[in-house]
Amino acid sequence: MREAWDWDTLLIPYRQAVNELCVKFEAYAAEYICREQHSPIEYVEGRVKRVGSILDKATRKNIPVTQFYELSEQIEDIAGIRIICRFVEDIEKVVGLIRQRSDMKVVVERDYINHTKPSGYRSYLFHIR
């Protein structure tokens, strides 16, 4: 049996990344407003998945919970931000901003705006590192 993990410490880098990305994208929005232009970013929110949710997902996906590094490599949504746009047209502008950034690498990109899910859910999803 593995020893108990200090989840607060293990999740610090995720909290820091979420905070940093929220600040960066909020700064984009503020820049547009300062220039008296329409901002494609309405607001930004972030979250780090709860420990119970991480463990539940690991169980559902049959991911062994032996080392945090292995777990974090296989669960890609431990942390995330959501950028809310007022208009669908604004999403393409935000997608462009994300693609242009040199401090993040897009590893997965899914367009659920033009390819709506059967449930009707619409979004644009990036997994970045």
C-alpha cells in the first residue's frame, strides 16, 4: 500500500498555473477595454480538480494510483481554465490568441463550435502544456 500523499503540496503547481493563465487572459480583456475596443473575452475562470474527482477518474480509467507523476501524465484535466466569450465570433479571436502564445504548447485541440457534440454542448477545447 502506498503512503498518503500531501495533495495540497502536489497540487500547488496546478493552482499556480491556473492563476497565471487567468491573469494573462484577463489582461488581454483589459487591454481591449483600455483601447476602447470590444473584448472577445467576457470573463475567465479557473479550477483545480478536487482530490476525490482525480481519484474517481483514475478508477474509471483504470489508472494505477502509485505515483503522482504517472497519474498526472494520464489525467489531462487536473487543472483548467474556461474563457467565456459573449459572441461565437469572438471564439475564433481567442483561439488565435492561444495559438500565438509561445509560452504554451497546444497538445490537443477540439472544435465543438463547428462540430457540436450530440448533447448540444458547444465549446472550443485546448489541452496545453
